[in-house]
Amino acid sequence: EVMCPAQVSGPSRLVASQISLSTEGAMAVWRCVLVATLASAATARMLGRTAATTAAVMCPGSPAWQHASMRVSARVAARCRQVLTEMHARVGGQQQQWHDPHNRGTYELAYFGGDMSCTRLTGDGKYTDKMIFTLTEGADGSCQVDACSESQVHSKEDSGTNYCNLKMLFCGSADGCTPVLHDFELLRETTRGSPGASVDLSACLRV
């Protein structure tokens, strides 16, 4: 099994042709390269923002006129580059280095806006939600994570799914989660959900 290195600055740090690996191992290395490249591009966008200029939480939208959604604003004790790298590592390391503890859903990177956006297919393969994450560096070295998840079908109650969609990508070991590259502490968190959307961390960790 190939583990992504803790510090990756870009593709130049990992060249599969220079490493004696099986085909499967080489593919794992290139997944690490992709994670690093995407994280580096998003980091460049974050540098222009400060906590004082954070915009309203960005949401991906939904074609359903009534649907469940959740907005999360969290402050974590880590640099935003570390937080973003860890989030990409979880998505890129699915089935090998990490799995979604919330009923084993499947995340895929997307391009809805923010510093990172994803879709998540539920473990039963029935529903796909969309989410956007926007990260802002704090003057004290912490990172502000503003995120929004929206169901894409007509819905009201979501059994906490939209909250779990977001939380599972940046929660730390203190929350009961399993980090891939970076572990960090949650300093504070606020949530705002649509009527019927709920928040239950224990449900997120239930397979």
C-alpha cells in the first residue's frame, strides 16, 4: 500500500517513473500527485482572503424546489493548507487509505465553486448531494471552514446526511474520525440547516 507523504508541494515531488512500484502502486502515487496539485491551486486562492473578509457561505444549489440543506461554519486549529490537503486526501484515498464512515458513501471532486467542491453518492447508491467548502486563514494561524451541502431531490428531513457530508471531510480524531495526513482540533462550530435537516455527529460515524 502506498501512503501519500505528509508534505507534498506539487507534482515535482512525486514522479512515478522514478519509483519502483507495481502498476497499482504507481496509480496510487499519481493519486497523491493529483491531490497535491488541486490543494496547491486552492491554497493560492485562499491567500487573498482573511477572516475579516469572509463572504457568506456559498451553496451549490439544487433543482428541487424543496430540499434539505446544511450550512456549517467551523474554526479549526490548523493552517488552511493543511485542512485542504487533508480533505483532498480523504476523497483521493477512498477505499484504500480512508472510507466515509457515514454508511460508506462515495465522494467525487467537482467544480461548483469555493476552494473545494464535491458530490457524494449515498452508500445505497440512491441519492447524490452537492457541497462547497470555502476556507479562510485566520490571523492566529487557525482556519475558518465555511461549507454548505444540499440535497438534489425533493426532501425535507435528511437524518443528518447533509451535516455528515461536510463534517466527515474535516473532522479530527477527537471527533472519532480517522485522519489521513493531518489531524486538527475543532475550536468552534455553528450550523444552520433547513427545516428538517439535523445535526448528529454520532450518526455520522455509524456505518
